[in-house]
Amino acid sequence: MAGMARRNMGNVGMESDAYGNGGDGHPYGNAPYSNGTYGTGPDGGAPSVQGHRHSSPSRGRRTATATAAGVLAIAALAAGCGPQDPAADALKQPTAPAPATTATTAPAAPSPTEDGKSDGTTAPATPDTSTAPTPTPTTPSPASPTPAPHPSTASPQPEVLMRTGSEGPRVRELQARLRQIGHFGRNPTGYYGTVTAEAVRSFQVKRGTEGTGATDAATWQKLLAMTRTPTADELDPPTERPVAKPDERCLTGRVLCISKKSRTLAWMVDGRVVSAMDVRFGSEYTPTREGEFKVFWKSRDHVSTLYDTPMPYALFFSGGQAVHYSADFAANGYAGASHGCVNVRDKKKVAALFDQVKNGDKVVIYW
């Protein structure tokens, strides 16, 4: 057991020695407990290990000096970049040797890696023999004159007087004049829409000019030369569409003359048109009857008992069919249809008609 203890202690001493002499300049490289200190403790500790060297006094002093140097090195590292004592720092700086000067050696030129800075020696100034180029004064040349533009050889375009989107009395006159010579199939409205543009285009093409659909000055002059001044009724007719030629049955007596083709109603007395208005009829499934009838009942504020809809100013002529005002017709136009009645969309006109028509007056509905 004692032998094993000695061997183990010897291993401990050897491991400590190996740690103490690392040889890499570690501050602990010559620590006091190196070189087998565990074998020669001053307090008569463990016996010395066989084959291990004891520390000598001189070696102990060297060890102590090295240890102190190591402690100072650690303290310096811990201090970092803090302020230092200038006097003490000056004692530690080595004295720089005096620079040797040689009369025949010229100082080296500054290194380009040092941004052209001098290393402390003064080089003799070298005169610059190169000649800088003398700038040649330039005299501004006079601006060349801008050539005058050549006159255009293209013929000027005629001035456009009216086009799609235009509106007003002049458009209404245009439409009335086009209607006189058969190029506009409706009553004037005063608005230049697609129908008017197409009518103008037809007139232009027939007269051998470019069919633009816009009324320029040349087109307008041609139209004025071919037509007469429209009358008041031609400019502002009572209906959207022209009133149809009356049926022969409408030429005598008091007649509500109603044309399905023109979709107009003409109130006629002895062959003269007293008033006219736009009308619409029943649908395919509830058609308005055609033929000759008589007004048999007038109802100013009538309401349909079958459809529960208002029928103001109703003039009944055949069963439940009547001429009356239609708010739906006034709002939606020809997009809808009646249930067989003759709808009128101008409330003022049908109200006046209601007051003039009497029971027994004739009603003629035809194509």
C-alpha cells in the first residue's frame, strides 16, 4: 500500500511539473509549487518522491522573480487602454540610436502605402521641369440663325361647327333640314347623337365628300343651299317621332287617331291635328286591339282593379283597354309595354286631352 502511495504521489508531482514547465511563456510557467514541491514541503509533509529534484535557493529566487513578472503582466492586461503614468512610461522606453547620416545617400521617397507622408527626413526639393499646358482661350461662335419654317402645303381642314355631343337650337335646325331631304327619319331633338352623326355621314357621302359624321362649314353650306328654313312645328314637333299620315277614318269628325307604326296619337277634329303625343302599346301577350271604337267611359283618377296600378286620365274605348297616362312610360320609355292600354307619357298633354274628349268620340287604331 505504501509503495502504491509513493507511486501515486510521484505521478502527482510529475503532472504538476508538466503543468509548471509548459514552455509557452505562460505566467504560471515557473510557479512556486512546480518542480516537485509536493515532495519537499517545508512542514515535513509528504516524503520526497524517488527520482524527483529538490528546489535550490537560487532557483527559488528566479522562480519568485518570474512570478512577480507574471503578476504584473496580468495586471497590465486587466488595465486595458486606461491612462498611464508618463514619467514611468518614459523610463521603460528604449533609447533610440542616433540616425546615421551619409553624405552620399539621398533619403528614400515616401512610400505610397503611407498616403505620401514623409518618414521624418527632408528630401531636397526637385524643380518641376514639366510645363503645364496653357489653356487656349475659346471665342464663342455666333449662334447660327434658325432656318425659317417652310409653309405647309396641306390644305386647311374645314372648321367643325357641330359634332357628336353638341346640343342646342342649331342642332335642332340641322336635324330639321336633314329631315326635309330624307336623311333624318325622326323629329328634331336638339341633341347631336349617333343617329344624327349617321345622317350627316350619309349626306356627305352622297355629295361626294368625306363621310366624317361631323358637320363642318362646307357640309353646313351645302345643306343650307339644298333646304329651306324650318317652320316652328318642324323645329319643335309635339312628338318624338313624326306623326303618321292619318288613316282615312280619321279625316272626319272628332277622332283619337292612333298609329302603331309611328307610335303616336293625334287628336283630330274634322281632319285637323289639334294635338299629338307619343304612345306605347300592349306586349305580344296582351296586345292592344286594332280597329274603330268609341269612348264609352272617362275616369280621371282611375286605378286598375285587375293589376292594382294607377291609370290617371283614363279614356276607355274597348272593355278594359283605355288611353291613359303612364308613369312607367314617362320613366322608362319604350323599354316596357302596357297590358293592352294605350299609354301616354306626357302628363300635361293627356290631361288636356281628357278635358276635350267626350263620350262617343271615335277611336281609330291602325298600322
